[in-house]
Amino acid sequence: MPVLRQPLLLLARSGRVKRLVTAMPVSAGIVRSYVPGERTQDAVRATGELVDDHLRVTLDYLGEDTLDAEQADATVQAYLDALAALSARGLTRHAEVSVKLSAVGQAISQQGRKIALENARTICRAARNAGTTVTLDMEDHTTTDATLATLRELRKDFPETGAVLQAYLHRTEADCRALAYEGSRVRLCKGAYDEPAAAAFQSRLDVDRSYVRCLKVLLAGQGYPMIATHDPRMITIASSLASRNGREAGSYEFQMLYGIRPDEQRRLAAAGETVRVYVPYGTEWYGYLMRRLAERPQNLTFFLRSLISKK
Ligand SMILES: Cc1cc2nc3c(=O)[nH]c(=O)nc-3n(C[C@H](O)[C@H](O)[C@H](O)COP(=O)(O)OP(=O)(O)OC[C@H]3O[C@@H](n4cnc5c(N)ncnc54)[C@H](O)[C@@H]3O)c2cc1C
């Protein structure tokens, strides 16, 4: 793992640094390269542009760890607005939404899980009515069991709801086996949080090996794997495992983040693969940005330069 990963993820929790960084307008260089804007219309515009380029989209209204029921309600409303706007533009055939349960109330004490389930249900219902689906993002390992339990509940009424599994967790290969059933949409990513050795592999090599083991399970299984990585090696391995398992294009998909390896996104789509771009938007971009910087500390110089030029 890059040496700077842990300090950057720690900084992500500092209120002072957050105040400094968020004083930058969203258009400031590095933020703008990962987040198309703060408003629903920015997200829908970016979606339209990506769809024109034969890509699919999952929209994420940024925000996490809310302890405030009103804030959770506002997040639900933002998703309903986004789904209505996508529907009005005829984009829901190509665009779904990704939801963090902690943004819709999971972390609120006592009733949090119940509140998050009901809020997620409201979004799933609106997505279904708009002709699309929801994927539940996965957050740090202390929330994995709760998130998978909520997923099971949601899938009773909305079996199309997607799950996310993180290859860096020791438990994930087993979770892949449990979720590789027919109709089950599973996004496999490496994982973006700072996790302890008791829960997660710590070296890049071990995470990559786990990613490949998980790919084998998902691509040999009956579900719909969503291969979320920018790593050229993982993409090549996934492609050959897909053909070895007799999977046709369209029985799985690749996913990448907005602004990361856009040429590769278009290359894969032109080669006939289904490619979905994760598009985050909204004012709460701080935690998301810090995780992206932690993945790629080379971006830090660029980031610091844009920070200083605003002071
Ligand atoms: C669609 C999608 C959804 C995701 N959802 C979740 C989730 O719910 N929960 C979660 O924990 N994580 C999620 N992630 C993040 C994921 O866990 C990784 O942190 C992230 O994708 C980087 O891992 P990688 O597989 O791309 O491999 P890496 O080995 O980190 O990167 C491989 C290559 O990709 C490029 N790259 C990677 N990151 C960057 C960057 N920030 N800037 C520029 N280039 C970069 C570089 O060329 C790098 O060499 C998601 C990722 C994607 C693509």
C-alpha cells in the first residue's frame, strides 16, 4: 500500500483540514477532476455526456456518516430528485444510483439500522418506478455485517439491489460465495478505507491476490459481477476469466470512477464490454476526495498546488 495512504485517510477525519480543504470551490482543479459538480443538474449533464459515449453510469450523492435524521431525509430527497431528473431525460435505462447506508442514517444510534433500511427502501422503490436499480456502497469493515443484513432485507422486495464487496477484507471470498447466486448483482472493488490487519490484507500483493480469488468465484457463479477496478492487470485477468467461464459480454460489467482512466473506459466500451462510470456529485465531496488522494499520492502535489493558489 502507498506509504501516504494511512496518514491521508487519518487526515480525512480531521475537522480543521476538512474546513481548509472545503473552502476551495468545487471547480478547483483536483476536486473537479473527480466530481462533476454539486447540483443534480451537474450530475445529470455528466451522465448524459457519458451515455453519449456508450458508457453507463451509477450516480452517488456524496455524503456519509450522518448522525442527523433530517440530513438523512435530505439525502433521500436528493436521490429522488436525481432519479426524477434522469427519468425526465430518458437516462434511466443507462443510469442507476449508488447509496451509502451511513448517508441515509445507519450511524444514528439505536434506530440507525431501521432508519437506513426504510430510507434505502424509499430510494429502491423510486428507482424501480423509474426503471432502474440501486447498489449499496460498502463502507468500513465495522459496517459490513449491517450492510449485508440490510441488503438481504431489501432484496426480499427489490431483488435487483446491488451489493459491494471489498477484496481487501479477509472475509470477502466467503461473502462472494454467498452472493454468487442467480440475479445477484455484486460489485467487487479492492476497498478504500484504512482497515486493521485483523480485518484486512495489508499489502497490495495480498489484496490483488484476494481480488483474483474473488473474481474467480463471481465469474464462475450465477450472479452478475460488476468488476470495479482501474488496475490493468485485474481487468486483463477478469476478461480472461469471463471467457474461460463462457460469459458473454453483457453478463457482467466493468466499473470505474468518474475521471479515472477515461480512455480505458471508452476503449473497453468500444471493444463491446459493458462499462459503468461511478459519478459522485454534491457538496460533501471531502471524504471521497481524500480516499482518492490516498490511493494515488502522486496527485497530492497537484492538490497542494491548487490549495495554495486559492489562499
Ligand atoms: C465503480 C467503483 C465503485 C467503488 N465503490 C466502492 C465502495 O463501495 N467501497 C469501497 O471501499 N471502495 C469502493 N471503490 C474504490 C475501490 O475500493 C478502490 O479504492 C479504487 O477503485 C482503487 O483501486 P483499483 O482497483 O482501481 O486499483 P489500484 O491498484 O488502487 O489502482 C490501479 C491503477 O488505477 C489508477 N488509479 C487508481 N486510483 C486512482 C486515483 N485516485 N487517481 C488516478 N488514478 C488512479 C492508477 O493508474 C493505478 O495504478 C469503488 C471503485 C469503483 C471503481
